[in-house]
Amino acid sequence: MVKIFIDPGHGGDDPGAIGNGLREKDLVLDISRRIRRQLNRFNDVEVRMSREDDRFISLSNRATLANSWGADYFISVHVNAAGGTGFESYIWNGNVKSQTRSNQSIMHSEIIAQIGVRDRGRKSANFAVLRRTNMPAILTENLFIDNAAEAAKLKDSDFLEAIAKGHTNGLVSIYNLKGNGTESGTDETNGSDEEGSPPSGEISQIQSTLNDRYALSIAVDNIYGPETQGTLLKGLQTELNKQFNRRLVVDGIWGPNTRGAVVNVRRGARGNITWVLQATLLGKGFSPGSIDGIFGPKTESAVRRFQRAQGIKIDGIAGQETFTALFS
Ligand SMILES: [Zn+2]
């Protein structure tokens, strides 16, 4: 199993470079998710990301996360600024392994091959994430956000997909990755879907979001089965730990600890717990309208319909009893 650690630069209070209505932190998260989605179509590769959403993570923490996981390769994704055009890549300018250089060479040429922009060259610098990581590491600077022509490219989702594809192709070549058969022709290339074109369907959307949000790689098959439900429960456990300082084991199993830790979710709530609730209701056949993380009248109605069908108290509030019925 090859372990690839992807580090979308910046995030949270640190937007990175800004220009032409774009923020580096958003672009690099988008590109990183695309790389992960593409890599998930290959066997024997595991992907983790330093951040799943718009949050700040210190440079040393980014390295620590990769080091403690035992990543095989660290890829920090950035967008350039301050007067220039094109693509460049960096490795640490200290004492690096030969594999660091050969990986850079392959990654660099695969990316250039996909995006066809000015090649600024393979470089080295004393960047913290490159210095502090124990494994081969690369940092890519993908075009210039403050150049109008390049910003226009960065606004094109097909182009972001191509940047990701260059990274993916480099990794496929370095680690000799083999496809797992889910690469079904148009899925990868039609570019019509901002999310990178998963199979259509509401459950597929939920599965893709779960993969993105929690760094997973469950099947995106539009089927609500035990894997999807268990993953939604893991999502709930993760959110309870994060938002309410519970110390649940994130195992996707409904037990007394999770039941005791669950909170009441009602009209007016919004966020990932509401999202998990909506997704689970949909999976059980009680559509809450849109799966948007906002607990409005349609979600309340879905909770009531579910409660009625289950023969439990009908109050439109999802608490211990309702979550138990949804997950056990
Ligand atoms: Zn940057």
C-alpha cells in the first residue's frame, strides 16, 4: 500500500495568494481533492490530506501529520503570485534522498505534459514543509493567481482537473499504480461536474462528500448500503468529537457510548451533523429535500415521517431515539 499525503497549502485565516477574484487556499483545496479522487481509482494507494476544508494548519503540523502517518510521499499544492507565469516545482535545498530528485523529475514533467504552460523549472528551496517531512516531498506552484490570463485558466474546472491529472499521472508512474476498474470512461473526462463527475445520483453525491470530508475512499456507486451508513455514522462520531469534545471511537458502530453522546438536532440547526442526519434520512427513504446541512421545514418533516414510521415519539427533533432508529 502506497501512502500519499496531499497538503493543500494555506487555509483558514491564511488565504495564501489572492488575485483576480481567486484565493489560493480555495484553488489548492480543489486541486488536492481532484488528485485524491483520481488516485482513488487505483489499487493499493491510500491518500490523506492535511486539511479537508477551509482551516488553518501550521506548517510544522502539516509535516507532523505526514510523518506520524508514515507517508511515502508528501505533495504540497500551491498557486504562485507576484509577477510571473507558468509552473515550477520545489524540493528541499538541503540533503535529500535521490528518490526525492527522481520523483520531482517525474512529477514535474507529467504536470507540464498535462497543462502545457511555461516551464519555470525544477527548483529547490528551504521551505518548512519540505525540510520537516521525513519522506520524499515536493511542492508544486501551479500558475500565477495575479496574472489575468493564468487566473482565467484557474477559473476553469477542466484546467484544475488537468493540473490534478498531471500530479496523478506522476504518482502512477512513480509507484506503478494499477487501475481498479472504476475508471469508467466519461466519468473522468466529461468535466461537467464541479465535484469531478462522480456517478450521478443523490447517494453518490453523499458518498463523494464523505470521501472528501473525512479523507476516505468508499465506493461511489449510488447505493445506500452498510458501508455508506457506517461511514455516515463515522461522520457523526467525528463531528460529535470535534464539536462537542466527545471522545468516541470513530468505528461506525452504534453502541451505548455513541447513543449517550448524541445531541438533539432541531429546526434552525446547521452544519455537518445536520448534513449526516439528512443524508441518513434520504438513505432510509425519507427525503429531506436538499442535503445542505440546514435543518429547515423539509428536514423537520422528514424527521417526523421517519419517527411516525418507526413508532417512536413524533416531535421533529432528532435525538437519541431517532438516531438510534436511524443507525442501529
Ligand atoms: Zn502558497
